[in-house]
Amino acid sequence: MRRLYTIENVEDLRKKINRDYLIRLTFPQERKRIVVGFTKFCEMVGDLHAEHYAKKALKSLNHAPQFKGQAGRLIVTFYPR
């Protein structure tokens, strides 16, 4: 049985991201954009990817860090509050 990945300090990471950023998910193929919180973001992309994107956003020096998912099906943008 495959073991699911869990974020170690999920509450601390959630507080930091929700306090500092708005997360916008863009689905180019469907021409759809939605703004979500960290918990919904984890549900949609999975804990492993959510933690990876969140830590990269916190370390980034860009104004609004943007990351592209697999094959351009998802674009994740962290907008500062």
C-alpha cells in the first residue's frame, strides 16, 4: 500500500501562506481562474506539491511568484496581500 505524504508543520505553513498570500489557480485549457486558501490548495494539488510550491513562494524574491504545473495544465500564482 502506498503511503500518503503529509506536511510536518501544516498549521504553521498554512498560517504563513494565508497571512502573506492569496493563491490563484489558473487552468489554461478550461480558461478558468479561482482564488483559494491553503487548505483548498492542498486538497486540489496534494500535500507534497502544495508544500513544495509554498516553500518556494516564501523563499522567492519575486513580487508574485508563479509556478507552472505539469504540461501547462495548471499555473499557480501567489499574490501578496
